[in-house]
Amino acid sequence: MNFPRLLRSSFLSMAVLAGAATASATVVYSENFDATNFRSGSLLPNNFSERWAQTDYYFINSFAGWTFTGSAYLAKEHATANQAVLLNETTGVARYTANLAANTLYQLQFNLSGDNIRNQPYRFLLDIGSSNVIDLTQSWSVANPAGYAQSVFFNSGSNGVVNFKFYQASASGASAIFDDVVISTVNVPDEASLAACLGLGLAALFAGRRRRA
């Protein structure tokens, strides 16, 4: 893309600042739901799903800080033994409570995809604390059946106890699947680093102006 020099300089300064803020992020929690203890009992063995060609569905346990209500199940792919949480139709709910450092900025990342009915949208929602932070309606994708990465920034608050609620409200029989949950710190640069980044950005900005003149 052929941006004007002045715009390219501005993007450079923003990129430097973003890199400084995220380069030293630390993962404090991760869950891929692959532990066998997540499974309570078999539901539908060797079933077809749009996400995976051959899938076992299981009743799911409350395990490792997670609780599941409504029609929440565990889907397991035959080929790789990969497991993910399926929130079936309108009633599946998964909750997790994290104990984090107080008054700290974090990033929540996870993978989201659809299942069960092609070309019918599912509506996925995520609440952090009392706030809804994702309300997304989309369909399972032939081009990318494994789903799409989702990312949300949040503050842990005064006591560091953060409640997450993954759920859906689909109007159709389509379901949402989520997997690979990661929580990371987001380290904001200190004043010296921020000043250096701003200096680089401003230098690039003025250099662009001189070239234009």
C-alpha cells in the first residue's frame, strides 16, 4: 500500500509505541481443555461436525477452576485428540474465575469457531465481571474451520478477582466452540521508554515533513 510519507511516519511512531507496550508481556494463565479430567462421560462418539471431520462429544466436568452449565460440552477431534468447549445452541455457558494481580492491565486471547450447522450464524458473548465485552454474530467458515483469534484487554480491578463468562444466544441451531484461552500481562512502558519511543516517532514525523518540503 502506497501511503504518503507523512502517514508512514505516523504509523511508524504508533508501531514503536505498540511494540514497547507489548514486547515484555508474560503469560499468567493458559488452558487448551485437552486434559482428560474435563470429560465426564461420552455423549456422541464418532460424530461428524463441520469443524472436525470426526468428533467425539463428551459431557463436561467442572474442572481446574471452570464450571459449565446448560448445554456445554467437550468436543474431541479424532485425528489430533485436540479438545475444545462447545456451547450448544442457546444455553451453553462456561465460567472461569481468575485470581490476578490487583489493578493490572491484562490481555485475554482465545480461539473462536462455529459448529453444527453450516451457513447459520451463532451469536457468541463474553462477559468480564459485570461488563459485556464481546457480542459477536458469525458463521462457521469453510475457509477457516479452525476459527479466528479473539483478543480483549481488561483491568483486574482492586482485588484482582476477575470472573469470565463465555456463552451464546444463537437464534438457530448453530453452536460456538472456543479453545486455547490465554491471559497475559500487558506491560506499559515506563516514562523513559515512552519518551524514547515518542522521540523516535517525532523524529520520523519531522523527517517526513522535511522530505516533502
